[in-house]
Amino acid sequence: MAQDIAAELAAKFPPVRINSISSDDISTALQKGYQDFLSKRGDLIFIGALYPLIGLVAATFVLGGASLPLLFPLAAGLSLMGPLVSAGFYELARRREAGEDSGWMHFFDVFASSNFSNIMFVGSILLAVFALWMLSAFIIYSVFMGPMVPQSPGEFLTSVFTTGEGWAMIIVGNLVGLAFAVAVLAVSFVSLPMLVDKNVGAGRAIRTSVKAFNKNRAVVLRWGITVAVLLAIGAAPLFLGLAIVLPTLGYATWHLYTRTIMREDLPDAQRA
């Protein structure tokens, strides 16, 4: 009975074919992503500027309160939510590819997608990971630096970079953060672009994403490092560079997704 059910499900939901990708695909995706950004830079800067504003507000809150030790974990943790906040860019990329109007208002079309509930399901997983990361960062700081909270950025930096406890915290914190980042990369690398593009459930999209990660692990990890470096560069000048980096990465992620899976294996998502 169980075998019959498994066979029936396999026939109804055949596995999505996954391509092998290389570093050349990453380069091509980034080039196409930047070209797409240049073609619609006015619209995309308008949308992308929302994220620097959010980052500045969050940083102001942290720097002005007792949460100074969480500033770096917050900045790093926001990248865990990147695949979700880029869903609108995936939609713009899809429309541009299909020859449809890709003005900035269509960024919000994902809210009207028949797959919106599945997109938000994956988003809730990323949000839970983000919350768990922030909790882990707080615990790591408390273990190594104690309960006392520095009163100024200078005092905080001194305590972190001039003590053995501070360096131990940096090492452990980065290793734990790396584990969270790899988990998010595996789950969302393909799943969110697929949910924007195709009529597929969240579970199947996540499974396909993990399979694509496992098949192309070295390349996908290289992609993750590339994303992290570009986000760090974009965030350095008061988060302002994210207005360019985020749209470019959103488009590039779409192009990498289209090179990773055989999209014809899945039906298109229903659209309003």
C-alpha cells in the first residue's frame, strides 16, 4: 500500500530535473543582473532605497539603546531575510524575461500571486531562522562578554578587539552565523524564485532547492560568499549601496535559478 502511494505521488509530482552549474554561470547571472538593473535603474533604486532606510532605522535604534552588541548580528542577520525581500525582484525579472511590463509597481505583484501563501510559508521559515540567530548571538555575547552592556561604540569595540574573550566571541559567532547562512542558502537558493515563477507547493520547492544545493554545493557556496561580500560592500556606506546591490542580486538570483533547474518540468503559477 505504501509503495503504491509513493509510486502514485512520484507519477503525479515527478522530480524536477536539476542542471550542473559552474562559476561561469555565477558570472553570467551577475552580468545579466547588473544589465537588468541598468535598464530599469530608476525604478529599482526607488524600491531598493527602502532597504537602506530600514537598515538605518534599525542601526539608529541599536546604537541609541542597550542593544549595541547586537548591531553586527542584526546587520548580518538581515541577509538571512534577503531571499524573501527579493521576491519582488524575481517577479520583475520574470516579467522582463517574458517581455511584459516590468515597471516598479509590478514589484508588489507577488502579493496577488496564487502562490503567495507558499511564499510566506518559506518566508516564515527564514524569519524563524533570523530570530534564532539573534537569540544565539545574544547568548554568545553573554557567555563571552558577560551581562554588562557597553555604554558607547568605542567602549564596545575596545572590549571586543582588545580582549581574548572578544576574539573568542568573534570566532564562535562567525562559525554559528555561517551555519545559519548555509542552511538558509540551501533552503531558499531555488525555492523562492520557483514559487514566484511556477505553480508548486512550498515543500516541493524547498526539496528541489536542497537537491540543487547538494548537486552544486561548491558553486552554490561560492554564490553565497559572493552575495555576502556584495551585501557587505553595499551596507558599508550607511547601507546606501544596498539600493544598487539588492536589485542587482535579485535579478542575478533569478538568472542563476533559470540556469539551475529545468523550468519546463513545472506548470506556470497562476497570475491575476
